[in-house]
Amino acid sequence: MNVFRSNKFGWTLGIAVCGAFAASAQATVWPLSVGGMKHAMVFWDEVNTGLEVHLEDPGPLALLDDGELHTPPSDVLDGKGYNNQYGFLNGEAFSPPEGAIWVEVLAISPGLETYEGGMRMANVVNHTYAPILNAVGERWMWNQSMNHPWYAAATPGNYSVEYRVYVGDASNGDPLGGYVSDTTQFNFAYAPEPGALALLAFGACGILRRRVR
Ligand SMILES: [Cu+2]
């Protein structure tokens, strides 16, 4: 540990290691899945014949910027606060009698971006990160396996998106008659000042600098 106590060499080493740490931050990485999953649970309503959605947490959930450059195609999240805690999940095993389940945007805050995700955690490398559900009226077919979209914003603020979840034609998403639909709203807040991810990233260098002194 002597090298850390001798001033000049210690500082040089410290700066070199922090420099390497900073350089590694420039390498591309996959986005992080931070925080617990918050599902929009979709149930089949026998009584009313149709869908019912129970949202586990109204939020707002925090959009966080990890300060990283992300591996394509996830580089759509670069320089933005992002979150993938919200997801669609079957509340019970069921299939609609016909068609498929679709999600349609009823309202969305300007500046809120949505990219196609999938199963969460380790499978982030398999997500398409294709833009979906980014404007009122846009539709996306849900295959009823757990799916966590990536939500992102470049500018601090509060954001929300409201969806209708309904039974629609499997090819074009046109609503099928005779089934009730339900709505759900996801809420987000982006407040960049020292976020949890930034603290994590800079924590390592802070500890090293204290040891050098
Ligand atoms: Cu999930």
C-alpha cells in the first residue's frame, strides 16, 4: 500500500486508474435494468367479456441517465434518462377467443420516447429497441409474454403515457366488436441531479482519491 501513500507516484497512479475508469465508460455497454418490475397485469374479464388491466404502481418512476454510450441498437438511449420497470404481463393464463391483444396510445407527453423491449434483466441484448407507441393512435401487438418497453426522455420533467389495452384484429389491430377494453397510465419523472447511477459511476474514483490523500 506504500505506493498509495507516496504523494507523487500515488497521484499519478490514482489519475491513471481513474483515467482508465473514465476510458472504460466510453466503451459501449447495454442499458441497465434498475429497480423492481412494475407490471400492467392483464386479466380476462369473464363477466364483461374482455380485458381488465391492474397497474402495480402508478409511479412516477425515475428516468435515470447512466452517462454511458450504449451498444447499438440500444444507443437510442444515449444521453437520456431511461427506465424499463413498467411492463405488460398476463395476470392469468388466457387467450382471447379471437384476434390478439393490442396496446394503443391514447395520450403521451411530448418528449417521452418508447422503444421495444422484451423480457427484462439478462435478456436486454435480445431487445429490438425499435421505436413503438410514440404518438397518439399508434398500436403495438402484445404477444402476451412479459414485455418491458424502454421509456426515455432527453429533457428533465414529468412524463406520462396513457394506453388502451384491447382485443384487435391479429393483422392490423382494428378493434374487434363485443369485447370490453381497459386503460392504464404509466408515469415518469426525470430529475438528473446526482442520480443513483451517476453516483455509482463516480463512487469508485472518489474512494481511490481519498486513499491517495
Ligand atoms: Cu416483468
